[in-house]
Amino acid sequence: MAVRDNTLLFEITGLKKVYMVGEVSVPALRQIDLGLVEGEFVVILGPSGSGKSTLLNILGGIDTPTDGSVLFRGESISEYSERRLTLYRRRHVGFVFQFYNLIPNLTAQENVEMATEISPNPMDAAECLALVGLEERRAHFPSQLSGGEQQRVAIARAVAKRPDVLLCDEPTGALDYATGKIVLDVLRGVNEKTGTSVITITHNAAIGGMAHRVVRLMDGQVRDVRENAHPLSPADLEW
């Protein structure tokens, strides 16, 4: 099991994001100050419109802030060029979305192998599928897999790059209760076995029980941060 320390992975200071809708400015993030630690499993909670996805996209280098800074291991990704942001996304970040975005005419293993082609030090695709419990399904196409299995392939694909952080956007949102718990257990396993930091956004407050730390967003601001001294197993979560 990987051991966490208190080294900061992300240091977020004065983060703001404003979108322009015609001539109207719409603030998505108003003032975010937050530190996220290496090896943590973090759950970011909040209702729709609270700024969760915007924050995740900025951490992942998909979006840029209007003001403030985001340091990744001491370097300001807010100041990266487009080329540098592309390298940052390829080398350091794995993404898991609510919808699986698998390529339908590729097998599970081939979908994972797609990610290994852009990494300087990838994991073996079969090893990644074994990590998420799908080694016996590696030759199956997405249409032959359940929704939960497809999400686990998506997680294996994200992990294949050996990312420093896995960013998960409502990873159980399209799944039923039992299947969602299986996927959460896979994410916990990735965090524990590989030491990869996992940051998951969700509107489901119960999922916070399995995190090392829970960040609650409301109206584009951090309302509170709490630590769980004894994170629950996904099997013990109820919602």
C-alpha cells in the first residue's frame, strides 16, 4: 500500500474563472484557495453549478483560470504554453468521465493500448486491466461489456499512462448503485496500490465517506474542508 505524506501536489491560490455569455459575465469560481496532497483520495462535493467541473478542468489543463494560480509540484500550470499544457496532460494527468468514451471497434485491451502510445513510460495494458479486475475480458469489445465494465476499462486506460493524478468527473453518475460501488472500489484500489492521487467530483455526499479529504464547493467557493480519520470502504457507503 502506498504511503501518503504531506507534500503538495496542487497549490491553488486566489483561483477565479469567469465565462462570458454574450455580454454577461458568469462567475464559475470566485476565490479558491486550496492545497491538495500527493497520494490523497479527494472527493469534491457540490451541487450542479457549484464550480466542481470548472475546477477539475483547470487542474487537468483543459481550461485556464481568469485570475489566480495553480501550482503543480511548484510549477505554475496557469502560465504554461499550449504545447506545455499538452505535455502536462499526457504525462501527468489521467481523466475518467461520466461517459466512458471508449472506441467501439477496439477491444478493451486495444482501448487501453491507445493511451500507452502517448506515454514515455506506460504500464502494460494487460496489467492495467488486471488492476481493475478485467483481465479475462480484455478481448471483448465495448458493446460486449456492461456499463460498469466499460467504466473500469476507462479507468485502466487512464492509469496506463502512469499519471500522477487521476481526475474523475462523476465516475458513477451513469451507473446503478451496486455497479457504482464496484467502480469506486476500483478507484480506491488504484489509489492504494499505485499511490496515484485521485480527485473525484460528485454531487453524491455519501461518496465523501471513502475519501481522505472532502472539499465542499458552493457558488464557486470552498465552503469547508474536512478530513476522514478512517475512510470507509465503498461497500459500507449508503445512498
